[in-house]
Amino acid sequence: MDLDALRYGDFSKLGEAVTDWEQMTKKLADLQKDAESNLKAKADRARWAGVNATVSREFITKTAAEFADAHTQADSITKILSDTRGELIGFRTQLNDVITRCAQQHLTVIDTGEGSFTVTANTRPDWASDPSGKTGATDQKVVDGLRDEIQGILTKATQSDNSAAKVLRLLVDQVKYGFTDASYADRDSAAKAVAAAEKLAKVAANSADMSLDDVKNFNRTMELYNGDSLFAEQFATRLGPKGTLQFWTEMTSAHAGARGTELDTMKSLQKNLSLTLATASFSDSEAMQDWKNGLLAERNTNFRAADSFSPVGALGSQVISSLMREGQYDTEFLDDYREEIFKVDKAAGDAGTRDLWLKGYDSLDLVFGEGNGRDPLEGLFEGLSHNPEAAMHAFESKADLDHMLGTTVYADRGESLGRALEAAVTGVAVGDYTSPAPPHSKAQVEIMANVMSAVAEPEGGSALVGNGLGDSFGNMAASYMPEISQAFAGPGSGTVFLTNSDKPEGLGAAEVTRFLSVVSLDPDGRAGIIIGESVYTSGLLERHLVDPSLFDGTRTQVIENISRNAGTIEGIVGHSVADESVQSAIDGETEYNDALKAKGDFVKTWISTGVGYGSVALFPETVAGAATGAAVGGFAGGAVGLAVDRLIGGQELHGAKDAALYESAKDLYATRDSVNQQTQWSVADVLERHDVDLPKAGTTNTVSVSLNEGWDNASEFMENSKERPHDRG
């Protein structure tokens, strides 16, 4: 920066710009608030159908998010501009102070252009008569000191000006259309993020020289900035796609067999590197687009550590997927990568998966902790589980879905595939307790129907549950209790079994029956079904009993329908377990009890955040009218919360059972009575909490009779959909 530019610069225009941005930020804050509390809130509560269900609602949701991003970006720009203006004015004050001191020392400061200047001493008029021979009024050391002070001020001012311009350009370049959600409190914080990225990229490019202490320092910085958009984009693009994959290859080789604190450090590094790259993937800058394209181009490259003696390293796709296990990657990037990997995996056939990815990579270990990263589909599925939109895209093709399910027999990818399927059909990322479950779209319901069809397949369908998918299947069933209920109740039952699903009648009763029957044999799957049914039943009862206008009929009819449905669903589970116990002893008691408690605690965590749980999220407000996405009545003291508490404490298996038919039947009836009692308690909770005018004894009898009827119906559903033990003679 030129001396005169700082000394005489007119900062009023910059001040006007700051004022304009401040006003813009305030207006955008109001628009954001209106979009979230008015536009989006109404859209969430609306009953959409047809094109509106898939187009209008999505448009409104994205529009509301854009207003939030617009406000965030405007706020960041305002703060950076304001901070930079304040810094430059401060530097100008410092500069003028030094120049004033120069004048007092008989020195002249002159701007010589292009960032240079001179500090010269004024010549003394009596220099010729001075016995000392000095020709100036100031010592040269003083001149040099003041010159250096001025240079320091100009250097800082230049850095402030240049870094502000740089981060503002980077900020705007993050998105091609719309706005970025990157947030910065001032110029300095943004500049530090960029500088940290540049430093780490240089270190990573020479990873062979990194000691464990270097790795720890590297990781601490990455942990601090892994969610920072500018840091992530600059780190990835400066290291480059090939450099990024080579860096992780070197790390896994250098620290192979890590134990203790070294293992903890490497686990943390893998997590933070994954989170950083996930953040970077959302950047639309030209450099980042090149990085993403370059990364995809490296998927078949053989990556070897510099000191490796083996000619067989890791395929680029294996390295890429090992870095997808944490964080949400950009949908478009995941779509592009997934299409390429799916194409290769499908070409090998279901049984060819092992030969394709696992054989020949016996020494490969790209993951610190569980797994080894040899199967790139496993890491990809973990990445999809954190991005519901990309997960849904992945399984819209029934052929792709069937292939991936079929490969679980030959590769240990079942659990990760299950988590990806959960995200695809529920619309909620695995592990996300803060986002409300959105209404099921038509595409999601169709994927769920295809999953149920695959599991219901007599030849091999039941094996899928044992391939690590049972837990996820149970969670998926819990989320689809409204559609499952309508499948059993038949057409026109939507006024009782409330849902905001775009395709509430999209599941078939026969497939649902076999699906629930098979999944219930897995302890985790069974726990998910039971928790989901109980949550939906208790919430549904409370909703109807408090607001009779929802159903054009009597409250008794509503109670009958809901209780019968509970009996049918729980009856299928109970009969399935009983059928299995006729053939073999029930040996999963502890496992099931633990699973039930874990599911219950999971539901409590989700509901307590105020965003609902699975199917219960369809109730956007409590019956008391408080705006919250929690279950009806709220978790604290509501019917849903009480139901979950009782379920965890009461409906557990106690005592090992033998294989005799008598013991199995006794268990079956005990289960029926437990479900009956649970439903009666839920009704009683509602009657007491909301002072509903219904006879207690008569209502209890209605629940009991209807639930038992549904329980008996369950046996009929099963007879019509699968072979039962007694049918085999």
C-alpha cells in the first residue's frame, strides 16, 4: 500500500458501504425470520398432494434455507468490511502520529510510489559552522528507527487490505448460485482460517517428514477448522486431489498397527480430515470443482506409500471412501462418485464383490479402528447415511437396491448399507437428533416398499436381516408406522391413521406382514418395531381424543381402530417369535432387553430435543398449541413419553424358555397382555391429562376387545403371507 493512499485515503465511501451492508443484513434477518417462522412452518404443516408434494414443498424449504444463508453471508461481509475499515483507520492514525514525530525531528517523509517512501533529514542552514561536522538535525539511527516504524505500519495495512480482499473473493466464490453459510466475526478470523489451511496443505504435501507430534499439532488445527468453509476449500485445493489421497495413504502406512494414544490420534485425524473434506465439497469455486473432478478421476489409480515395497497399494476409490465415514458430503459430488462405484460393483455381480474389492488387498488397512477400508462401498454407504438426499438417489433404482442387498452375503457391508437405507427412507441423517423427520416423499415410500419386498422374498429374504441389517430395518419400520397401519386397515383409513406421507397407501399388507415377521426375529429389529408401534399408538390416541374433529365418527370407533391396529402389528411380532421358538430355543433375552433399552433411550434423546421421532414427527404442534415438533403432548409428561418409559421398564423378556409349544404359547399370551396393558395405559394417560369425558371402564374394555381382535387378525395375516411351523406338520 502506498504511503499517501493510507495517509490521505477517503474512507468515507468504505464507511457508506459498511452502512449499506449493515442495513441489508438487518433486512435479511427479518426475511430469514419470516421465511422460517411463516413460510417454512406453514409448508411443514400443510397437507401436500400431487406435484405440490414433491416440487412446491421442496422449493419452499430450499428458499427458506437460502434466506438464512443470504443473511449469514451478508453478516460476514459486513463484519469483514467494518473490521477492515476500522483497522485501516487505526493504521492511518498511527502513520500520521509517526509523521508528526518525524517533523518534530526535522525529518521529511515522501511517498515515492509503488509502495516505497523515503525519510530524510532536513539540512541545517548553519551546517558549515558546526565544529562537529554534522549536516543534519537528527541522528541516522533515529531516522532508521522512524523509517522502520512507518514500514511496519504500511506492511500491516497492506496485509489487512489484501487479506480482506482475498477472503471476500473466496467467500463469494464458495457458491456459483445463491449464498454461502460461511460465517465470520471479523477479517482476522477469516484470514487466520485461510492462513491455517495454506500451512497445513504444505505440511501434508511433505507428510513423510511428519513425526507423531507433528501429526498431533496438525490434527489440533484441523479439529479447530474442520467446519470452516474457507479453510476446508483452501486446504483441499492447495493439496490437490492426488495429494489428498497420497497424504492419507502415507498416514495409514506410517502408522499401521497404531496402539494406545497413537491410535486415538489417528482415529481423530481420520475423523477431522473427513469432516474437512466434507465441508470443502460444498464449495462451488472453480478450484474446488477441479478438485472434485480430479478426485473422481483418481478412483482407479494405485496409491502406494513412498516407503512401500509392495507393488499393490490402494485404489483411489478405496482411499476416497475411507475418508467419507464422517461428515455430510455435497449431494452432487456423492451422486457422481456413487454412480461410478455402483457401476463397477454391479458389473462384478452379487457374488463377485469379494474378488473385486477384497482379494489382493490383504495387507491394506485404510481405517483406524473398525474395518479396513478394502470395500469402498462400505465407506460410501457411511457417507450416504449422513446425506439423506444422496442416499435416496442411490436406491431409487430397484435393480441397484436389490444388487446391494444381495452383496451383503459376500461382504461385511450390511450395517453400513442399513444406515444408508435408514437415511434414504426417513429423510434424517443417521445420528442427527436435531432435524425433524420430514414427510415421506413418494420416492422414499417406494424405496421402503422395495426393501420390504426384498426382505419378504421367500428365497433368501430372511437372510438379509442376519447380515447386519436387522437394526436398521427395525428403525425404518418405526418411522413407517403410519403407512404400515394403513396397509393393514385398508383404503380410506387415513382419517384415523394420520400421516403427512406423500404416498400413505404405498405399502402392501402381505409384504409388510412378512417384513415385520422376519425383522422381529432380530433382537434389535424387534425392539425398533415395538418402540415405533408404541410411540405411534400413544401419540395417535392423544391426538384424536383431544381433537375429535380429526375423524368423522365417534371416539369409541377411533379407539377401536387404533387398538386393533396395535394388536395386529404386535401380534405379528409375537406370533413370529413364538413360531421361531417352537423350532429353536429363544436365546437372545439379554440382547433383546439391551436393544429395547437402547432404542428407548434413543427415542427419548430425539423427542427431548423438540423435533419429534420418526412417525410422531407428523404432529407439528402439541395438542396444547405450543409450536414444537415434539410428540403430541410433548415428551415431558406426554402420552408418548410415559409410554416409552413404561415400555423400557416393563416389556422385557424374563427367564429363559424351552422349546416346548406350551411354553411358547404362554409367552405369546403374556406378550399380548403386555401390549394390551400398554395401550390401555396410554388411553388412561390421555383421559387424565386432558380431562376427556369418556367412561374409564368402558374405554378400557373397548381397547381390550379391539386389541385382541387385532392380535387374532395378525395370525390370519401371517397364514396368508408365509408358511407357519404347524403348516409343515
